[in-house]
Amino acid sequence: MFRRLWIGQVFSQLADKFYIVLMVFLIAQYWVTDSPQSSGALAEAATVLRMDLETRAQMITLLATGIYAANTIPAMFLGLVAGVWADRWPKREVMVASNGIRTVLTLLVPLCLIDGPHWLGLSWGYWGLVVITFLESVLTQFFAPAEQAAIPLLVPQPLLLAANSLYQVTSMGATIVGFALGDPLLRLLRTLLSHVGLQNGEFLLLPLCYGAAALVISTIQIEERPRPDSTTTVWNEIGEGLEVLRDRATVRNAMLQLVLLYSLLAALYVLAISLASTIESLGPTQFGVLLAMSGLGLASGAVGVAQVGHDFSRRRLAATGLGTIAFSLVLLGQVRGNLVVTLALCAVLGVGAAMLAIPAQTTIQEDTPESLRGKVFGLQNNMINIALSLPLVLAGAVVSRYGLLPVLWVLAGLAVVAALLERPWERC
């Protein structure tokens, strides 16, 4: 049964990444001309964001920002509420419904290309894409805690560490593959289907992925304890999830570790641009190569943790992972400009991330009562999304003011402090 959940996860997460790629693809194809001319409120918005619209790339970036914002806002604010409902409703039905509705939403995307009225300098279709993106992200917030809470119901406790290792590998793999292959796949579908008389074939990719996820997950049998109708409010149930963090130190510490990890990784997304710019053979636009190496390291580390993680205490695994991250960050600042060493250190950093993330996620699953898992995972997704968003906003400004090296040292210092707080020298 876990295999089917995993397959559903693959399709769903790939679709999430393909969705963002499709939005940028459509903006570039239909809303940005070769010689973009800004006007009215759109030019004013660009001024507020301190962006010039002199080039096509800058125009695409500005319009894509609206898509990113619509995708991020639900992730930052709806995790807690979605987690409550994921506990109230059957997990399988939540996952199937969220993917099924997202299938329907993505089928509406071609309608946004129909000519119509304009608002703030753009056609109604662009704003329609923003609304669809917002709704798609809302449904994702329900799918994520239901999926994470279903894993302990399908996997025996001794195999949870291995299951979470596979989950992390798949998640990172979907990110790399989705963003790397999204645009070529869209163009390939468009070309292939045009040969058989079907135009705009790129719009079929997302419904196929989300539909496949819903279909596969619908075949899973999940044994859940029957729950009586809730007599408490959503806010009271959110409080119950917060009480788990207050009363269970292991869950609280594991969640703080994940928040720290994702903050460091989010900062790395921004720092990678500066790192790549110091390497003559890459340049700032090729920063994705560094991130891909980190993803490869995380995948390799996940495989290793799955194989031998049971032989080590989770506290020492976490401390070692944090130490490895700190070591990599410090050396990344010292070897700037060296392609081979930088790539190797990015991979080592990914291994350290796996040693921290997988045991922490497994601890949360094991030590959270079954009836509260959806709430706790909703809270976890909320905190992680905030942890991902803030460094993305702050890191660029801090690097611009103080330089790359001091920022790398500060991040490494945070990782070292967190490693010492684990007290790995004590007998576990």
C-alpha cells in the first residue's frame, strides 16, 4: 500500500513543479511580447518593486511574481487549518479529492487565454491564472498533512525511517526533475500533439499527473480508527496540535530542527547565485547546477540513512548532520571560484541535510498521537513554509550589504550552535 502512496506522491509533486513551469511558460508565450511596453498601474507596481521593465526577462519576472505570491500565501497561512480538517476527514478521501479538484482546476487554465477585459494593464486571463494558482495551493495544503499522516498508518514502525528516506528522495527528485524537465516536456507535448491535429497539447500534462495521482491513491486501503463527529472548534483543535509541541519535547525539537534546516536551505537558494557568479565556467544564471548537486547529495544521504540509520541514535545523527552542514558552509566561502570543490561541498551539504531531516521527520511521526497527526503536520508545513519564505526575502539584501562570506559564516555558526544543543557527547 505504501508503494501506491509513493507513486501518488511522485505524480502529485511532479505536477506541483510542472504547474509553476507552465505558468511561466504561458506568461512568456501570451502576456510578454518581444518588446514589452508597460503602462498604467503595472508600471507603478514595477516602480514599487524597484524593477525596470526594459527587457522581456524583467517583464516575465514581474508577472511571475504574482504567480509565486498566489502559490505561497496559502502555504504560509492555511497549514494549521488544513491540518485540523485532515484529522477530521479520512486521509485517503482528502488526498483523492485534493488531486481530483486540482485536475479540474488545471483543465480550466486554457480558458484564461480567451480574449477579454483588462485590469491593471493586463487581460483578465492573467488574473484568472493567479486565482487558479491560489486555489491549487490551497488544495495542496490539505494534501500534504494527509499524506504525511498516512505514512505511519501504512508502514510498520521499524520501517518508518526507510519510508521517510524514500519520501525525502522522491521530494527532492521531483523538485529537480520537475523544474529541469518541465519546460522541455511542455514543448515536446505541444509539438507531438500538434502533429496529430491537437493544438495546445501542453495543457494535458498537469491534468494527467494530478489525475494519475488521484487514481492511484484511490486504490489504497488505510485502516483508521473511527472518529466521532468533532464538537470542538477548529481553533480549539489547533490548540491541541500546539499542546503536542509543548508537552512532547522530542516532537518540538524535531520540528525546530526541520525549521532550521529549511531556513538554511532557503538561504542557500539565494546564496547559490552569488556562489555561481564567482565560478567562471558557470555564472549567476547557472546557479541551478549547485542546487542540483545539493539535491543529489540529499538523495544519496537519504539512501545511506535508510540503510544504516538504525545503528545510530537520532540525536547523534542530527548533530552530525548539522556539523556537516556547518563544515560545508564554511568551506564554500573559502573555495569560491573552484567549480569541482564547490560542487563536492554542495553534495556534502545535501548529505548533512538528509542526516538531519529524515530522523527528525520519523520522530514526529512516531511520537505524535494518531488522532493529532494531521494538526501537527499542518503546523509543521506552516512553519516550514515560513522558514522557506523569510530567508528568500532577507538573504539577498543581507548579501548585498555585507557580502557572501560573512553570511556563510553566520549560517554555519547557527548550525554549530544547533549541533551543540543536541549534546551528542552524552550517552543516549
